[in-house]
Amino acid sequence: MTHPSRTGGQILVDALHIHGVDTAFGVPGESYLDVLDALHDSQIRFVINRQEGGAAFMAEAYGKLTGKPGICFVTRGPGATNASIGVHTAYQDSTPMILFIGQVGNDFVDREAFQEIDYRRMYGQMAKWVAQIDRADRIPEYIARAFQVATSGRPGPVVLALPEDMLVTKAEVADTRRYQPAHGAPSAAQIDTLRAMLAESRRPLVLLGGGTWNEQACADLQRFAEANHLPVACTFRFQDLLDNTHPNYIGDVGIGINPKLAARVKEADLVIAIGPRLGEMTTGGYSLLASPVPQQRLVHIHPDPEELGSVYQGELMIASGMPQACAMLAAMAPVDAGAWRHTVAEAKADLAAFQAQPPIFREGKAPLDLWQVVQELMAVLPRDAIITNGAGNYASWAHRFYRYGGMRTQLAPTNGAMGYAVPSGVAAKIVQPQRTVVTFAGDGEFMMTGQELATAVQYGAGVVILVFNNSMFGTIRMHQERSYPGRVSGTGLHNPDFAALARAYGGHGEIVETTEAFGPALRRALDHADAHQLPAVIELRYDGNLITPNATLETIRKTAEAAKG
């Protein structure tokens, strides 16, 4: 039924209602005032951010956490460029997201008007679809397609530009139905082939990752792994697809991989990759699996047919969503696992050894033991706590040592975007306030988007943020020492008092410099966050020489100097 005449902004907000939107993130702009006016009387919560990069990160985190498209509104030009980091993250992470950009009016277009950009060209390689809505009566059509594209096949971001004059134009137009994500499913013959390949195997290994997962898909995957006694590894920053305490979970395949797990991947005679793209981080720079034809027999299951065979030619390639594939795998008759069932316990033991306290802390010389920090977190936090982080060496403490409780307990960017940590943590607490949220952030990372603490205070998001302060861009310093030992350039940082900064925003802040002080500080932060619904920051001041769990800057420098002669 056609509605009475409505402005473009009202038609858009009505369409968002139809597609189930409950929350949107953004920074206001004069280019989409009519949308803001329509949101005023809607039931959609509009979370006001302090910078468009933070808004886009929050929308991406929402999409990752809920499986529904994260919605973000920004203004034209500078607003759109700021938001691009979140769009790139959503694309590489296969996260459903829709970015709406206010645009110059159609009467000004193609004149390089104030803040004008052609978003089709700007976002062409980092979004699934980019379009501009020039007519108000076509808004329902474009919005329906945006949700369909963002959620179907391999999920990802969509960008829609909204010319200012279009949003104030009135039109009589009917609404659409709610979107229905479209996904393929394996055929019975493909499942039979997979079963035959598994039965012929002696050293199989399962890799999990990618998008379209939900709780049922994870449960079905677990049934499949248990029934066939399969070792299961999760790919880079998808460690929460299987409870890390489960006997079949053997670690993550990504940066800083356990060398014994890397050897298992190389020595496997069958790799069943369920969901991941098999990109650079997952394959160790395309070395764990040879390209284009791996030495291992490869079953690759992925939502996007165009991804299958794009880098690796699997022996069996199945275009399917994860719920569809895992349901059929769970129903598959088990095979005789006698040849490999013992490898699960062996791989689990390898993981336990890899997660033991690193030698650099065993001597007790470091005042603050970062390994013990993670142990304390696991002892105190509930199993469904959400852990978020961005990019940097500090994240290795979460990735290597924290045992994630299952979907969705991890929010982290596979594209290595710095600045993700704080916005994703704040978004997680806003979206699921009943859950405990703890953010790992480096000092450089925090300073990129730490102003979203103001958003946390404004919306009562009691996230606990651990700031790893070593006064440097640690990852770059590590690479610097390897390539140019002793020549420190451009990586030192002068930081504020992060605890005082947190208090200035209205939250709780403490400084921790010893292992013994962390436990009590953590409990105070959690109590404060819960009692007051306000963020809490614990600044961890530690020796910058402790750059990774495996090596210090000093040893990296000496090794590099020795190699140079």
C-alpha cells in the first residue's frame, strides 16, 4: 500500500524500521538533517559518536556481534573519508554494514561543490555495493537491496549516498518487505564426497573462520567435530567460533601461530576450511598452503562462489552459508577416526604448552607480568565476557593466552585496523549491556579513538579498558629493530596520564605497575562499571622491552646486529 506523501528522510527511517534496525551510529551533519529529524520520533536509537571513524567501527562491531547490518550515518566529504576505515574493516572481516553518507544536492553535483566526492569511485574497491539515491520514491527499493547485498553470500559493507535535496523531497511510495538473506547450501553429493575424502584421510584438520556464523552453526560444527574426533583450529581473529576449552580446539592460525600447529597444518593430508577466505594472515603469507594447488587435499566451504578458487584450487569447493553447511555436516554419518583420533589430545597438549607462562616472566624480574594479567582476567570474567582489541603487539596477550568462551566473545579486526579497540568495546556494551566487556588497547591504539570514552559515558556503557602503555608504537618498533637495529625513528610516544584522562571523561581510572596490583584494580574497575554504568580504564605501565611473549627488543636487536655482521 502506498503511503501518504513523506519526505525522503522519513521514507528512509521508515524503511530502516521495516528491516529491523534498532540502533544506528554516527556523527550529525547538515547534509542529512531530514534523516535526523525523522529519527527524532522513531524507536531507533541514534548513538552520537565523537568522530566518524569511531562511528564506523561501532557499526562494524554491531554487525559482527549481532549478524545484522550495522548502520552508520556520516556527512559528506571529511565525514565520509573518516568513516572509510570502518568500511574497509567490514569488507575484509566479512561483516554486514550499511554506511549512509549525506551528499551535496543534485543541483550542485559534478562541480566539486563544498565537500563533494564521488563515492562510487571512492568506495569502489572496499564495499560490496556503492550507490546514490537520486529519487525519494526509490528509497525503499535501494534500502531493501542494501540489506540484501550486505547480508547475502559473503557479508560485507554497502555504501549509499543521500543527496541533500532528495531527502527533503516528498513522494508517495509503498514500503517493501523485510530483507531475507540468501545463502547457498551443499548438495547431498558434495557432503558424500566430503565424507569419502575424510574417510580416506589419516591427518585431517578443520579450519574455521569468515562470516555468516550463528550460534546454531557453531553448535552443529561442534557436533561434527566431536562425532569425527577432528582437531579444530580457528583462523585469524575468529577464535570464538569454538569454545577454546573444548577438547577439539587446538589453537588459532594467524599471526604468531604456534610453530607446532603450523607444522600440523603443513603436514595435514586433508584441510577442511569452513568459512575462511584463506588469506595472507591465515596461511602465513600463503606458505602453510601452497598456491594455487595445495599439497594437502583441500575442502573449501565459503559463502561466496567468487572466493572459491580465487587463490586456492580446492579439490572440493562448496558455496554455502555456515548454518546451511554445518547443519548438513552435523547430520553426516561419522567416519572411522581410528587413524587420527589420538592427534586431538596431542594437539591440545601442544596448545597448553604454547599458552604456558613465557620464559621472560618465569624469572620474576618484570614488575608487571602480562601473562598473569590474562590469567587473572580468565579467573574473574564470566565465560560469555566479550574481549575486544585493535592492532598492535599488545593484542598478542589476548590472542595467544586468553581462552574465548564461544560465539561472540571476541571482537577484533582481521584487517589490522588501529583504533578499533575502544569503539568496538563501547558498542558491545551499548548493544549487549548485560554482558561484561573488556577492551585491550595499546597506548598508540587508544589515542586514535579514545575520545569515544565520551560516548561510553553519555550512553552508560560500562566497558573496562586495559591500556597497555609502553610509550611506543610497539609493532613498528619491533620491525624497526629487526631491519634497522638500534636506529629508533618515529616510534616513540609521549603519552598522557590515561587514568586521569578516564576520570576527566567521567569514568573510573587507575594505574597499575605491578602484578600484585592488577587483581584488586580489575575488581574495582568491574564493580565501578557495573554499579555506575560508566567506563573504567586501567593503565598498565610496563617495560617496553617486553615486546612479545617470545622475544624482547634487546634480543631482537642483538640477533639483527649479529646477522648484519
